[in-house]
Amino acid sequence: MVSLKDIASKCNVSVATVSKALNDHSDIGAETKARIRRTARELGYVPNAAAKSMKTNRTHNLGVLFMDDANSGLQHDFFASVLESFKKEVEKEGYDITFISNDRNSPGRTSYLTHARYRRFDGVIIANVHFDDPEVVELVKSDIPVVTIDHIYNDTTTILSDNVDGIKTLVDFVVENGHKDIAYIHGADSSVTRTRLVTFNKQLEEHGITVPDEYIQESPYRDTHGAYEKTLELLDLPNRPTCIFYPDDYAAYGGMRAVMEKGLKVPDDVSVVGFDGIKVARHIRPRLTTYRQDTDGLGTQAAKNLIDLIERPKTTLIKQIVVKGKLLEGDTLKKLN
Amino acid sequence: MVSLKDIASKCNVSVATVSKALNDHSDIGAETKARIRRTARELGYVPNAAAKSMKTNRTHNLGVLFMDDANSGLQHDFFASVLESFKKEVEKEGYDITFISNDRNSPGRTSYLTHARYRRFDGVIIANVHFDDPEVVELVKSDIPVVTIDHIYNDTTTILSDNVDGIKTLVDFVVENGHKDIAYIHGADSSVTRTRLVTFNKQLEEHGITVPDEYIQESPYRDTHGAYEKTLELLDLPNRPTCIFYPDDYAAYGGMRAVMEKGLKVPDDVSVVGFDGIKVARHIRPRLTTYRQDTDGLGTQAAKNLIDLIERPKTTLIKQIVVKGKLLEGDTLKKLN
DNA sequence: TCTATTCACTTAAACGTTTGCGTTGGTTTT
DNA sequence: AAAACCAACGCAAACGTTTAAGTGAATAGA
């Protein structure tokens, strides 16, 4: 590999001069600069990121930490979308991204923080993990700039999907379409789940609608089978709901299956409402009525804020940024009026 | 950050001794070793990957290059699955993965190869790109160990999905179920597409079935709308096919939509066959009959072979590895006999 | 008793950069 | 004509490691 030294000797200048020339310092003559740059190109010089980072204490490399319960990793539609946008945005600023390995039982494994330190990441984005995992907490509390997605810590910038707006929008839309008997199969307990559930109840109250206890069920996120079973229960109720909310789009598909197997129709007999806006849902009939999270906004905001935190720590505040999504009308909600 | 030097001065030994102790060299006394390791732990020492890589010329970091036509990046179900398995496997051996940025029009961008050299990746995995892109070719021809997915170059190890087995399996299954009028909407031209198409024709010939020209149509991969339109054309034929093959599962959903909108039923009037086995398809009714590519096998094989190439170049052959998938029976194929 | 050998460590160079400070020689100021 | 300045470059240290070669003392072999 050709290094500064090679260029230096070929140009009869010192290594320092070459470095300065390539970094466009002002104390190198225009002519020398041009000559050095030309030979650098001719020799196919590529700087060495490792060497550079040793001197500058900056790697221009960001760590990515994420993993959900189902261990679906990259296949998690929502997160993959957020990450994709994040990646594009940071690349614009010259950053790369590297995964912080999350295989908890590999032989030589180290903690998340140790891994991040080993690679000297300039910053880290965290999403979709167990946020109360001690290792995650340790990473968050460290001096490494961190941005989290969808979970609030003290002293950490967070990018949040607007769950309040999401549920409000859906509730309003469903009620406007004449529904009064609305059930909610919500996800496993978490701050996001609580926010959604509280908003659900509150917003229905606004409309003067009270929800019977048996209409509120729990089933894990992204679990079609769990949603399927809970839906069967709901359908067996004497006062069957006319509309069912699901924790996410996957679950909604599980629910729709239950409805069909009962010999009922979506949306004629039971209306179905999802949450997320997974891409594939646009391609499948009936199109799911759901709230689409702005994954692009989430990823972009996360990127911008993380880079600000890294490059302009003095003037950057820790903050929480809420990103609104939007209603996606499909064919799974019946107009009752 | 605490370095070897800090440990050395605290233990009253030289830096070299510390390095050797931590790397378990044989020429350090057992007692000293223990003392050094203890203080390293106490001080919270974390090695510096950059410094290490400067000396060893190994980064234990692998580059990932991929991007499909639709620019869907990480959201590409198939590739995300392969990558996930790849990631898990390489992590076992202590490697990290970093994306080679693929935004072709960002300001300070460099070629794929330059990026890979800049980060000094030990190896690179390539998938889902335009394989005849000069930049990709340049990367492949370089001295960096490379493994490609689903595309054969000379002198490059490739992991291939078994398209021949896939199409054969599907054709056999469909024919066994009594179908004789089988159409194929295939993907855009590529070696994979050609393999599938040739196998399709050949295998039907084996069964004594000839396919009319108008049964063979082309539509881009993962394009539901294109598949939708081509399906409409097929359905309007006087000799309507009883079964339609699609380039992939997404396209199949587009096709199913066309069938339904024509007032026909899947599979009663028209049977539908996909390719890929995307995860979400298992959760949606009717379940798609398709050929599931073994993404886990592909990713794992890619990882193992790339690491072999890196760590044991003398004893590792460039080879092509074919990974079989398997038939996934769903509800979209009608038994005609 | 003298010479090899082994053990346990140290020395020092090297990897490829960046950067504060110094050193030139030449050009302006007073 | 002396003092002051500037433009253009070199010196050398430093970042945190690894490793070949060297050193001194203890042990073993003859």
C-alpha cells in the first residue's frame, strides 16, 4: 500500500509537507501542492483510516446497536427502514456504520460498551433493544455520544415516533366512520405501549365512548399467532367489536386470518387497523388501514442529531424529537355511516 | 483512554511485556501475566483496534456492498436475511461488518475499492449490485478477498442459490398437481433469470409440455405493479393459463391482485407460484406457494468462505457453492387431479 | 568450573498519520 | 541598512500497538 512516505520521496519533500498538501493546509505552495496531489493520484494513494484515527481521535465510524425480542435483527422491517435512512444521511457527512455485535453468547464477546470503545466509534445509535439491559444502560451512560430511537433516557437524545398522534389519528378516523365498539390488542408492556394505550382510552373518552375491559388484550409485537388467538377470543364475545386495533401490521395480518377463519369478512363484518405501515402491506389486498411511521424522518433525524452531538458538542442540546407519521387508508375499515 | 503504557507503568514493566502478557505469549512469567491482566481489568483497559491494525495489517472488519435497482437497500427482504446470517456467523469469529457506502452522488465520495482500502477491510461481501458496474468489477479484481452472492465472476468465490433446483421443484410440483397451461412472468434479464427461464422450459419439456410464446412475459423483480399488468394480459388470453409463475413473492402478490380484480379466485380459477419465501408471506392468507431460498445457508456459507479466504489463503480454493432451498406449500396452487 | 541453554523480561523500531514549532531565504518596512 | 515580516517547507514527537532482537540471570550439562 502506498503511503505518504512514498509520495514524499517521489516528490523530494518531507512527509509532513505531503500530509499538509493533501489536507489543503495554507502553508504549502500552490505549485508543490499540485505536484504532490498529482503524484498521489498517480500512485493510487489511499489514506489509512486507522493511522488517521490514531492522531485525530476520530474514526468517522458510527456504531449501530439493535436487536428485538424475536431476534429478527435486520429483517425487522421498521428498523431496517430507519437504519437505511440513517445510513444514507450519515454517509453524506463521511461516516460509515458498523454493527455492535449482539450475539450474547459468542465465545470472545465483550460488552457493548467495550466493543464500541474497541472500535472507537465516534457515536452510537441504539434502537429496538431491551432498553433496561444493564449493558445498554452502561453504553448510554458512557461518554460516547448516543442517540436512541423510541426510548427516552435522561441525558440522551431520542428520536420518537409520534405514538400519541398515531393513535389519536386512528381513533378519530375509526370513530368518524361510525365505529363505537372498538377493541385494542396492544403490544407487550413498554413505554411505547403505555403511551399508545393511554392515548387510545383518552381519545375514545373524548368521543364519549367507553371501552369494556374485555376489549383490551395483550399480545407481543409482531406475533401473528398471538394476535390470531386474541382475535378469536374477541370474536367470541357476546358484544363483538366492530373494529380491532393491533399492535402492528404483522399482528393485524394474524388477526385478519382469525376473522376469515371464523367465516367472517374484513371489513364487512369486522374492521381491522394496524400500526407501522410496513412496505409490503401496500402490495397486498385488502390493503391494510394503518398508521405509517415516518421511518425516513426518524433515521434522518437520528443521523443529523448524532452528528451534531459529535461535531458540535458545545452548541448541541440533548433533546427529544418527535416525528409524526400519517394515516394510511386501506380497505380494512368499513364505513358504518 | 487507558493504554498499554498506563498498565506498564503501574506494573513496573515495559509496554512490550504488557502486550505479550495480554496476548498470552509464552515468554512472560505466569505471575507477571496474572498481575498485568488484573490491573488491565481494574483500569478498564480496552485495546485500540486502529493501533492494532496498523501493526498487524488486519482490521477484523469486513465490507458489505449491496444495493438493488429499487434502491431499497436494507429493506430488501432477501438480502437483509442473508446479511443477518452472514453477520451472525462472522461475529463468531470476531469480525465486524461495515457498509461500503453506495450513494453514488454524495460530495466526497470515493470508489467502492477506495473506500474498502481506506478502511482496510480484510474482505468484502458483494450482493445485489449491478455486477457489471465498473466500480464493482474493479473491487472484485483487486487483491481484497471477495465473496459474491448470486453472481459468478472468474476468480471469485460465489455463493449461489440453487435456481435450477428451485424451478425444477416448482415445475414438478405444479405438473404433478395436474397443471398443463403454465405461464411464467420472469424477471429482468440476468444470469439468474436466464438460468431460471431455461430450466423452466427444459423441465416442462421433460414432462412433455410445450409453453406457448405468449405465456412467457417479463416484468422487473419485486415490482408488484408490473406483475399486475402482465397478469391482466395473461388472463385476457383466449387460452388462459391455469397457473402462473412469478419472478418473486412480491410480484406474485401483484399478480394475485390482478386475478382478484378480474373477479377470479386464487387458486380456484388461477394458481399462483412465487419465488423467494419472504418471511411475511407466512403470515398472510392465502399462503403463497413458493420456493424458499435458504438465506441462512447463503449467509453462513458466504461468511465461512470469506473468512477461509482471509485466514487460510494458501489452502482455500476459489469455488462456487450452491445452496438448495425448498418448496413451501401454500394455498395458492389448485390440485387439478 | 566453564560453557550452553532456558527463562523472563527490555529495547527499539515500525506501522501511517498529524501538527506545533523551527528554519530557511526573500521581501517589506522604517 | 538594520529590523521586521512572510511564505514555504522540514523536524520531530506523538498516537497505541506488535515483534524481532537483545540482555542478564539462573539453571543445566560436560
